[in-house]
Amino acid sequence: MSGLKASRIITKDELCLLEKIPQSCGIVIFGASGDLAHRKLIPSLLTLLRDKVLPAHYYILGAARSEMTDDAFRKSIREEFSADFPEELVGEFLKRCFYTSGDYGQPTLYAQLKKRLTELDKQWETGGRHLLYLSVPPSLYESITEQLGQSGLSRSHSDDQWTRVVVEKPFGSSSETAKQLNNALHKYFQEKQIYRIDHYLGKETVQNILMFRFANAIFEPVWNHHYIDHVHITAAETDGVGHRAGYYEQAGAVRDMFQNHLFQLLSLVAMEPPSSFAPNAVRDEKSKVIASLKPISLLDCDSHSVRAQYKGYRQEKDVKPDSTIETYAALRLEVDNWRWQNTPFYLRSGKSLKARETEIVIQFKHVPTSIFKPLMADQISANVLRFRIQPDEGIQLGFEAKHPGPKLCMSTVTMQFDYNETFGVPPPESYARLFLDVMLGDPTLFARQDWLVGSWRFLDPLLDRWKDQKDKGLGFYESGSMGPAEADALLERDGRAWM
């Protein structure tokens, strides 16, 4: 037929090769002399350079209070990372690293920044595009935002000449403070310029939840209350608070882990299929999950939540001797919609525990009846699906099979996908993925303001009650255990147990 051409279908293998290279840009890291910058951010940028996904024209400008020259900044990077990356790569990277110092609250720092950015944009041909990363304590977010706005550094002059700001967690400490911070940012930045980062969302297995659910036809039909009995989400750490005690005394486990990391995992597990993989379509469905969380009433607060401290926490440096801050918390939640009606979600996180692990466990219901008499239905193990997020990323599915031997000899076997074993490479650093997405202007893996305020709004009554109770109801647990006995009782009341 004349005038018509058959369009070529892109194959799955070709699609995997379509990693976009971002536009040239300058990367400004506030807090460049700090722990996060040296431990995560700069190595992530080096990783992107090694993997050839940084733009051809870029530079890194560090900004912090510590006085340092460009050469001293480069030396600190070389000393810390030269063993992990090829010398030639580090050398190429260091040529594009610069530094300026000053007081975050004073206009003089931003006048210096503006001057240097103009010079570096010209030198490295970056087109006036800037990524501003706030790797600083939360108390500085508003003052830095104010100064960026007053100096004109917050402006995106066009879609092609953009400025984007990355804000670390915690984003506020309540719904009220989150709104206040949002208002401060929106005074000078549009919502499309703001990237509220949660490094958990950059982890490969977390991203794999979406692929697992929506790229496989066999799971979505059973992904509901008819077939799933309950869900566990665990984030356990072996370390105590260490040098972060000052921060932890203001935050606690719920503000530090639940409001961001665990609620993000909950949203990905519980969300409805989005209409597309477009950023707002995905984030719309995640926000609906948070809006559907059934509020924990004051009457149910004690039976739906647990808080505890590891023994010895009050003796840590910078911790109050009568501190009531929780280093462990567990919650029983319900998503009040048709898909998840009466399906409990159990979330727990704590410090100084037996093992460092983060995982999501989906426990399916027992078979409705047993044909394998005298075995009863509840004696046949339920199917269990696990997403291992750290330390060993992968997915496991347990199911029942006949064991060699007697006619009714049955045991659980496991189908396992291990990231390292399957792909032959370790998962990429989560911050590298997120840095790349900011440069590409893709906010899919970043928290939107409605999701964020909604998560705080759900937690506010619980945190207020704990504050009013002081040490009443606060449990204690041994370091090296898996938490307090009260957390086990939380599930035992429902006839269940932690996996």
C-alpha cells in the first residue's frame, strides 16, 4: 500500500542499551568536605565517569565551611579513592574538581559561587546548567535555599538552561515542618526543580519491584488480599548510633527510617499499576497508597506499635541519660482499599541488632484445603516471596515440593535470583543511579511533596503520643538480638510471627 511504512519494533535487548547521556552541567555539592560527600557522592560521580554516562562537559564545585584550596580538595579525593578507581580515571576527574568556602548563611559565599560558576560554565562549556546538592544538616536547608534565591542561583532560565536542587532526608520532622520546608523551597524553586532524595529508591532490588510486578503476568493476579496473608518489611542494622547520636536524639527510628525508606518500600509493594512508567504516573499511585493508610487510633496505638532502645544507648556520647528516643520501632499498618482490605503490613527497623539486612517478605495464604491427609491445610507451608535489598541483593520464591522418600514427604524449596550471580557484577551504587536521574531530569525515584506530607501526617499522631507518654511503654532489648519481645507479641496477637 503506497504511502505506508511498517515501523520497526525496538527489541528488548536494544532497549537495554538506551541509557541516556545527560546534558552537560556543573555539579555543586554543599557540604563537600563532609562524610556523605566523601563516602557516597563523589565515589558515585566517579562511578558514572567510569561507566561512561557522565556528559562530556561537566565539573564539580565543592562548597563548605572548611577552608580549602582547589588543590587541597583534589588531594583529599585522590587520597581517598585512588585505590578504588584507575589512576588515569581519577586524574581526569580531578581536573574538573574545584572548591570554595564560606558561611552558608552569608551572601558573600553565594557571590563567590556565582562568580566561579560563570567562569567554570565558560571553561567547561556546560551551558549554564547546574545541579545543586544539599549534603548538609537539615537545619541549613532553609537558609541555603534563601541565599540561593536571593543571589539568583535558583533560577532555571529555560528548559534547556536548568537548575535543579537535591535535598537529603530527613525532609522535616512532622507534617507541619515538612510543609514549612516545602514553602521555603517553593519560594525560589518550582516543584519540577526539586529532587527529594531517598537513596533506597536507587537500589537495584527496589527498582526491581516494579519490574517484577508489572513486567510479569503471573504475579499481578495474586497480588491482593485474596491470596496474600501479610507483608513484612525489615530494615535492621548492626551498628549503634555511633557519631550520629546528636542527630538521632532529635529523630529516632521512625523519623530516620519509617517516614522515608520503609514507607517508600511499602508504597512500591502496595501501589496499583500505573498507566505508564512516566514519573508522575508512578508517583500518583505511590501517593494514593499513603493516602489510603488506615489511621492508627489512640485506642489502637499501643497494640499496633512498639518502640524500644538497645541497652546501653543512654550511655552513648551525646545521648541524654533519661532519653526516651526509640532506636527500634515496629508498626502494624493496613492499606484501606479494595486490593489490600484487612491485609496487615508489619514494618520494623532498629539499630544494634543481630544482622544487617533489609528485605520485604510477602507471605501468601495457606492452601484452602489439604488433599494430602492426614496433613492439614495449615500444616503445609505457605508460599513466601522475598525481596532482599541488602546486603545480598536478589529475589527468592519458596514453594512446596515432594521430597525423595515416603509418599507424603514434602519440603520447601527455593527458586532464587541473585544479582551478582546472574549478572556477574555487583549492583551499582544507589547514589550513582539517582545522580544520573537528576541530570536527566527524571524524578520517578524521588519523593513528591504530596507523598511526603502525607507520610508525615500519618505518623504525627503516633509520634505525639510517644512524646506525651515519655518512657511509658518504652521497651529495651539486648544489642545483638533481633529486637524486643514486644515486637514478637505484636504479630503473635494476630497469630503470626516475624520471618
